[in-house]
Amino acid sequence: MKRSRSAELFAAAKNFIPGGVNSPVRACRSVGCDPLFITRASGSRLYDADDNVYVDFVGSWGPMILGHAHPQVVEAVTAAAGLGTSYGAPTPAEIDLAAMVVEALPSVEKVRFVNSGTEATMSAVRLARGYTGKKGIVKFDGCYHGHADSFLVKAGSGVLTLGIPGSPGVPEDIVKNTISIPYNDIGTLEETLRRHSHDLACVIVEPVAGNMGVVPPEPGFLHKLRQLTRELSIVLVFDEVITGFRLSYGGAQEMFGVNPDLTCLGKIIGGGLPVGAYGGKREIMDCVAPDGPVYQAGTLSGNPLAMAAGIATLKLLQQPGVYERLNDKAAQFAAGLSEVARKTGVPVTLNRVGSMMTGFFTAMAVTDYETAMQADAARYALHYRQMLEDGVYLAPSQFEAAFVSLAHSEEDLERTLQLTESSFKKLLGK
Ligand SMILES: *Cc1c(COP(=O)(O)O)cnc(C)c1O
């Protein structure tokens, strides 16, 4: 497969942009190849600068649940652009999208739009601190909540893949307020919350972890978390930046029947444009400026193009049977992958919730950060390169999710299974 144009572009990009990329995982270092430069996308397909075509399982890291360039989303964004791209003043579309979010998520009574998932989580933590008057936060090893200072402690794929324990530039004074504990470990959770409750503003969690590869919550974990935080007056924040509108229309909170105090959103609610949001109980949200003293602002927040893309996306997701169709398709695909692993004898632990999944190259169950790290990342790198050569675009790291979208056809998935089988055979030297 010819990649000369991508190679030229990468060389040019490195002159002007650190590492040639605007987000580190895109550099593909952990899979040992150079990034492809993408020039267009449609449905389940991505096209690179050399005009190679790929079946895409990254989906812009989650947002593209409808597939790329869905005609109704393109139409909505185009129409909005014609009316002006930003006013720095309130617009009717913000009310529409906010009302849709409030209606979709059982725990959200008010919502504030921002421009990224990072902004959402950062603002939610500030709000939790302002509301409780306490400083400490608890997060879980391997969960990623964006790149704000407080969260760069054992923080999921991007950081994991590079092997950086936190990051230089993050003051110790800030992370000393962050406690990171193992995911799915109810004992440590209870002990930590009881011991530190006097100083804890919030617990933030990915209700289904997606940034150390997909790791589902074990039965009872989220319920216990809810029960303890309620008892100890600690704000519970669900980071549903990936899972919101992905697992079901009501997100992970609907799927697992656990209502957090605050919810962070991003990815899908922007329909592929830059958006984030945080929302929750009225009593807490009323502490946000200008109603309350907790400051948070944004020049482009509630941007009309992003609102239009989000509304068009959610409208399509409201249609009856959409999530059943998506999740059934993903379940079938996952079963196919497990069967390929069994048949070829390559040890794979496949974790899947709804339409997000990770095949870990290990025979061990993957339930937390430590077990995820048992996966053979070098083997994944080889598999990644073989699949790419055959026109399948997987996440360039073992510790990421693969996303099935509504645009993947039976044929896309069937062909991907066949190519996976031949890749696995090559891994074994057959
Ligand atoms: C992607 C992600 C974020 C950060 O969102 P950005 O838009 O990249 O800032 C936060 N939390 C989770 C769970 C994510 O997957």
C-alpha cells in the first residue's frame, strides 16, 4: 500500500507542530508506524492522502456513532454555517440541545455546554469543590478524564502508552489532592472514601472504562460507589464523555441504573464538532456563574455549528430500535472476533459493552489497569500494522476502544473478521 503522500505530509507537519500531531496518540508511536493523513471520510470509510480506503473502527475516538459525514448532520451544519458561525450570545439551538440532554439523562436537570471533554471534567471538578467546600478528588487507575492537571495521575491510554507516570508541568501541589485507586476494587474504594471523606469533594469515574481499553464495571461496583458517596456527602461524577449516547440514549447511567450527581459529556453530543457538557442536579448546577459563585466561561461555548451537529445526531439516535440494532451488530462482531481467536489459538480477552470493545492480547481476565497492562502490546502493534495494510483502521494502541457505528455494514464486519483471522495466523507464523 502506497503511503508516500502521508509520509511527506508527516515530515512537513513535524516542522510546525510538536510531533507532527495535535494529540499525542495520533502519532502512532506505540504501534511503530507513522500516522496516516486523512483527507475525507464517508459512512464507515476513511480515505488517506494517498487515496487508500480503510474501514474505520476509531470513529474519531467515539463521536462518529452514525458514521462519517451523515447527510442529515452535514445538512444541519451547512445550514447553520450560512447563518453565521459564532455570535458570543445565546441562541435558540442551545436550548434545544440542552432540553434533549436533560430529557435523555435521568440525573441531569441543568446542563452547561463547553468545547471539549477536558473542559467538561475540569469544570465539573471545580463545581464539586465549590459546592462542597472540599478539595480532594478520587479517580481510578487507568481512567482518563482529559488532560487537566488534576487528572494526570495514572490516566489511561495516551499517558499509559507513552509510559509517563503523570506529566512534567503538573504541580505537585495540585495532584496531591488527587487519589487514584484501582478500578473495580470495592474494598479499597470503601476504605479510601471512609478514611478521606472529610476532605473529598468528588469521586470521578468512567462508568465503563474506555481509556485503558474497555473495562466494564463489575456487578455492584457502580451501585456501591453511589451508596458510599451518598452516605458520605461526596459528589459523584460520571465521566460519560465516551459512554453518553453511546451505550444507550441515556448513557451508562441508564444502562446500569445508577444516577450520579454530575455527568460529563462530549464526543457524540457534538456530532463530530468540538463540544463538551457538564450537568446534573439543579441544586449543584445553580452554583455555576452567573447564578452562583463558581466561575466557568467560554468564548465559543454553545457554538451554533456544534449545537446543530449535536441536535441532528441526537435526533437520529432517538429513532426506535437504533441502540438495539447497534448493540446487536457489535455483539455479533465481538462473538466473531472471539471465535477467530479460539480457532487460531491466539489468546484474546474480549471486553465489550454495547458498541465499544477491546480485544486484549492476553488470556487473563481484564478488570482493571493492572490486568490491562498484562496484554501484549507488541503483538497488538504487529496486528495493527497487518490490519492497516489490509485496509482496516484500528486504534493505534492496545489500550483503546474499538467502536462499531451504525454505518458499519454486515459486509464491513464480515470482511474485518476474515482479515483478523489471516492477521492472527500471521502472528503465529502460520
Ligand atoms: C475523550 C475523553 C475525555 C476528554 O475529552 P476531550 O474532548 O478529548 O478533551 C474525557 N473523558 C473521557 C472518558 C474521554 O474518553
